[in-house]
Amino acid sequence: MDTSKNMQYLRILNRGDVIRMLALHRAVNRSELALQLKLSKMAVGNIITELIESSIVEEYFPETDKNKSNGRRAKNLRIKPWSIAAVCVWVSRGSVWVMLMDIAGNVMSKKCIVIPDNCSNNLLIELIGNSIAGVMEEHKTINIIGIGVASIGPLDIYNGVILNPPNFGRIRNLNLLSILKKRFNLPVYMDNDMNCCALAELFYGSGRKCRDIVFVGFKYGVGAGVIMNEKVLHGSGGFAGEVGHISINPRGALCACGQYGCIEMYTSGDNILKNVGVTDISELHHLLDSENVPVYILRCLDEYKEAMCTLTTLLVNMYDPEVVIFESGNESLHHRYINEIEEYTNEHMLSHGYKHIKVIDGSLEKPALYGAGYLVFQHMMNGTL
């Protein structure tokens, strides 16, 4: 056993833990770091000294101590803004988003690029690559340590390949990860956009006080990102979380996956509009706010609420999270019925009466981008970057 190598690796992990605690505001001074990480004050002090000398951490006096004149004023710690940053990419249907973000969640230079309907592999590579290059050129002085990519699936996340997403032009078997690595000479990490959304809400959004969450997105289809003990549940092939294709009605409408009555048929944003016969979600909200809602819309909404309640109860029974977080935004109707869904779930889940599961909205706009950034930061904190 090489003791020196083990000690070096341990120091790297401890350094990463300190950065994580400060970046996510889970600790603000040396004493809190030592207590929560179960490290000696000397060990924490040595790490902080190194991070200050590297211009990653800075000391400051808290606002509450400004008027104190007696005794020695205690200094707090924080990650220096933009000392550690990543380029974040979100590949979605119809668009690519590129954003620059630092480890504390500060954002600048968010851009959207429209993808044509017949987009090819080469065109998508060009659009993404040029957008990343533009962001990096604008911010040459910032310490960019890597590129994180959140993408619609299906993906081969272990090799960084976009496989064959439905309704996504001519994109097939695109090895985006290796192409970006070669062009920019930076570490590149990639995951399903729902997993990235879950990471974002866990570390920067509505789930910040939790370790176990389920995130559910509804815009195009229905997908979930599952976090257990602060780690993404990927499954053996990286395809975990495709909850939209759980059938809840074997006699229901035929789904694109070949099954009948999938949850997605009743709850995704696109299918809701199709089911009620309107073209825009704002039009549907207007109809629902009117005095006389058409009977056929009420019938569709009953199916929607039933499917949402069934989905949330299934997720709670399967994964036992602390909270279920629904994608924010008006693309879905869940915010109208979120209290009903939470009540139903807690009445019908297997562990009802023993605990209460919250069902809440996400707090981030375009959380996939924040999660893409965190893909990079977590590798740095784990000592694998």
C-alpha cells in the first residue's frame, strides 16, 4: 500500500469538501467547516490558507459585525466570485443554450441558439462549438475549468454520445463529448438533462436542504432525475428516470414508445395541449380562468390530475425521497393542482402516516444549465478533474 498516495488523495478530497461547503453556503467559517466535515481545526486551517493563496477563497467581515468595536472581529469565508467557473451547455429540442457560471451559482453570458428542424450532426456541432468559443473569448480572464453538457436523451452518458432522440432532426450517434474535448482542450462532462435539473435543484434550488430528491420535468415528454444521498441514480446503462413511459392505462392511447396509456400521454406539456385541442399553453390557462370551462377540458383535466397523482405516488413508493420537485414554468399545469397532488400522494403512499413528503415547484429558470455546470464542479471536488 502506497501511504503517501493515499494521504495525497485524502487531502484532495478534503480540499474539495471545503470548497463544496463554502460554495453551497453550508458553512461560513473555519469552526463550522471543522465541525461539519469532522476535520481538525489545523487541517481546515491549512486547506483555507492554501485556498486563499490560490485566490479561490477570500475572508470578509459579516455585515452583523460592522458596528462592533470591542474585541477581535471574527472573519467569515467565501468562495471568491468567478475563481472557479464552467461553460454550461443545454441541448434541447429546437434550441441550444450556453451559459457561463461559477461554482457558487453566479451567472453571466446566457445565450440561446435556435436549432433548425432538420439539424444534422455536423450543424449541431458547429452551433454548439461556436457558441462555446464565443463565451470563452468574451471572458478570457475567468478561470474556466471545464465544460458541462445537459442533453435530451437517449444518451450514452458513459461515452458522451447523443444516440437517437425522437423529433430531433437528423441527430444520430453524435459523440459530442469527444469532439468538444478535442476542440477546447478542457475536461467535458455530459448527462441527461433531467439528471442535470435534479442536481441543479438539489445544490442551487428548492432542494438545497435535502439529500434525496426526485425532479420531474414535463415540457416535451415526461422524465425524472433521481438523487439518492446526493448522487444521481443512473442505472446500469444510464437510462434511469424514463418515468413518462410507465403505462397507467393499458386501454389508453398508443404512445410513441409502443405501449398504451403511458403517463406521458396525459401529463406532458405537448400532449396536454393536444388533448384539450388548443395550440398554446397561455390559451389553455385563459380558458381555465374563465367562468365556464368547457366540459371536455374538465374531463381532460381530471385525467391529467389522476395521472399526476399516480405518477407522484409511484415515485415516492419507489425512491422514498424527502421531496418531489416539479419543473417550474407555465409549460405544465401542475402548479394549479400541486396541493391536491401532495395531499393525494401522502394519503396513498405506502409509508403514509409515518412521514410527510413535500411536492413543490422548482426555483430555477432553466435548471439544466446549472446542473451542467455542477457536473464539472463535482468532478473537481471529488478529485477527478
